[in-house]
Amino acid sequence: MIPPLAAEPIFFLGNFAVTNTMINAWVAVLFFVVLALIVSRKRAVVPHGLQNIVEWLLETGLSFAESVTGNREQAKRFFPLAMTIFLFVLFSNWLGLLPGTGSIGIFQLHQGDIELIPLLRPASSDLNLTLAMASFSILVTHIFGIFAIGIWKHANKFINLRGIAHAFPKGPMAVMIACIEFLVGLIELVGEGAKTLSLSLRLFGNVFAGEVLLTVLSGILAFGLPIPFYFLELLVGIIQATVFAVLVLAFASVATMEPHGDAETAH
């Protein structure tokens, strides 16, 4: 059966539906909480074993973040958000490839038919989750921008009323330019919504398409045929997690830049 677009509810807590994608996300969160507790309790001055692996992973991620932002201090500031997203997306995507995911579940009555509802489904194949992650990420980039350059300067990137007010003493041409900059700012504001949709739909579309592909191939021939595509999905999981994290880093870097006009004035 082709997986539906919406995540399927497994059980209810009162009126709150707990879906199979939500269970997948909880498993991923629980894994990293347990991992963090284990590593923090066995810290040593000279790392070894699991601590060595975790430190290598974090140092590699920080170096990569620095290559994206071009600034060590900015990389340190944005790294916790970007790395958390990367690890969560990667692990939840790979978790959806484990044997039993999509085939082990419970039978429920749906529209008069008995259907198998999988207990686990990749978390990123739920548009609600990807939209929430994208919205939160864009919101945090704006918070970074406010702390970096101030709320007034950051707001003027999108609603440039100050530019119009300062343009009147300079003549009609300056007022016209200021009005154009005001309209450009409104376009930038719309672009923030487009960023959110782009981040969420890209991740959701790729992961959900992979689920559909594997389901169809397993229905044609369960033994052997889907195996090459499982390796492809492993690669897709890395790529999508990296793309999401890199875009968040890029958006955060842009959000902390001075407005164009202010930068020229300061120069």
C-alpha cells in the first residue's frame, strides 16, 4: 500500500493523536538524550572510545560551519542549531530504513477495510514536522539578527520606514529610491515565507518520495530489488540533512549582516 501523505495515528492521548512519524521523532530524540548522558558522564581529558567519535564529529561539523559562514565566531554561534538539525534529520531518516519500519504495525479499520498501520514512519515524511522545523529555524535566524545588529536595524531590512523619513530632506530622487527600497524590503519579507516553505517542502518531498519508491519496489519484488535503492536513500538522508543545515547557516549569516545602506554609511 502506498503510504498516505498524512501521518497515521497509532493511539490517542485524550484528543491528541500520536502518529507513527511522531513515534519515530521521539525515538530519535531519546537516542540523542541517552547518548549525551553517556558521553557527559564518561568525559576524560584524553578522549577515547565514544567520546573521541563525538568530539571528532563536532569538530568536523564546526569546521564545516566555519567554511559556510566564513567567520569562526559566527560558526560557533550558529553551530548548535545547525548541528542539532543535521543529526536529528539524518538519524530520523536512517531510522526509517531499518527492517520492520513500514511493515511492523497494527491493524486498524479504515473506511470499512482492515489496514496495516506501520508503527514507525520516517519523521521527515510528515509535512507538519518539516514545516515546524523550518519555521523554528527561520525564527531563530531572525533572533540571531536582532541580537547582532539590533531590532530596529533588523526590522528596517523588511520595512524600511527610516529610509523614507531620511530621504525627504535630500530631494525627490532620494525619496523615490527610498520608496523602491521599501518595496524591496516587502519582497524580502515575502521571501522569508518562501524560505520556510522551501526548507520544509524540499525535505518532506525527498523523504516521502523515497518512501513511496521503496514501497512500490517492495511490492514488485521484495527480495533483492529494493536493496540498491536502500543505499540510495542512505545517501539522500545525508544530502537532505546537510542541505537543511547549510541553508540554516546561510540564512543566519545573512540575517546578522548590517543593512546595505548602513554598511555603506559606516564605511
